[in-house]
Amino acid sequence: NAGVTQTPKFRILKIGQSMTLQCAQDMNHNYMYWYRQDPGMGLKLIYYSVGAGITDKGEVPNGYNVSRSTTEDFPLRLELAAPSQTSVYFCASRKTDRREQYFGPGTRLTVT
Amino acid sequence: GENVGLHLPTLSVQEGDNSIINCAYSNSASDYFIWYKQESGKGPQFIIDIRSNMDKRQGQRVTVLLNKTVKHLSLQIAATQPGDSAVYFCAGEETSGSRLTFGEGTQLTVNP
């Protein structure tokens, strides 16, 4: 299994641009999550999904959108990028009956 | 929601010594806690978890202690090695499930 994969690894955006961060998992996990991690800080939950077709907001959803059309994929969309969205973004997934989350390697995003 | 925080931002130990990383939480309704390790440039990696009906749980070289009276948990690493150098996060999950709340992290440095 590849586990949780994220693309791209790095990206630089100009203010006002849009992009989609990709996340995929091949473990047939129903639960998927998007976090952001600012320098020297913990992870903050942006959005999560408990299964295909179901998404819900986390602590810091403003400026982001998600969709979950399949079990495997959980893309995160940034519309009108702002410098405050400069961060490292992590995707994670877990089984329904287990609490342990498996994390991807992250996407480092800079908005200038 | 859960509020999970750490006492110290940094911890420096000598190789071979035991390490103790502390974490406080505020929501007594939380029923599940996890410790994650995050090496530089990587996503968090699961270390060990504990449910609120337990006081102690042991893994390989790691022990988690939970004191519900003072809402405190700790991660003990025995015979700390240079490879243990990383940021360690505690995370708590509310009884309703689905979402973890992460603390700010402690940077552990192991000196040879």
C-alpha cells in the first residue's frame, strides 16, 4: 500500500490565485482529514469527511472547500489565496473502527 | 471542544536517559488520547494511545500515563536515542468521536 499520498509537495501561489491540493489513500479508510500546520505550531483541523459524499467543517474552514466523491480521494480547494494561508497542509485518514490517523507527507504552500 | 496543551515547548536530554513529555487537557469528557511523533519535514506518526478508562499503557520503549484527576498525561521514552529527536504532540478526542484536537508540540532533542 502507498498509504496516504499528497500532491504537490511544494507550491508557491500569488495572492488571489486558486489551487487544489490532492490527497489520496489506498487503505479503504472511510474517515479523511485536512489539517494545516503553521511554523512551530500544532495541527489545526480544516475539514473532515466520514465517508464518500459527507464532509464537515473543522476549526479553521474559512477560505477552503472540500469534496469527497470517492472513498479514495479528498481534495482541498483554496479559492482566492491569501498570505494567511501560507502553511504546511497534511491529509490524514483512518478506519471507521480505529482512532489512529495515518498522515501523508504534507504540502508546503507559500502565498506571496 | 477539547483543549489540549503542552507544558514545555522544548526538552533536551542525553542519549540513554529517560525522557518525559507532559500534556494537559481541559475537557474531562474526552475519552481518547494519542501521542504523535513528527520528524522534520514529515507528517505525524502514531506512537501510542490511551483510553480514559486506563491509567497507563506501555509500548516498545514508550509508556503513556493518564491522570484524570488533574487532567494530565505524559509520554515516557526509555533509553532515549538520537532517532527519538522530533516534535511530540498529544491529541485528544471528544466522546462524540471523529475529530482530534492537537496540542502545540514539544521539541525533543537528544544529545549524543
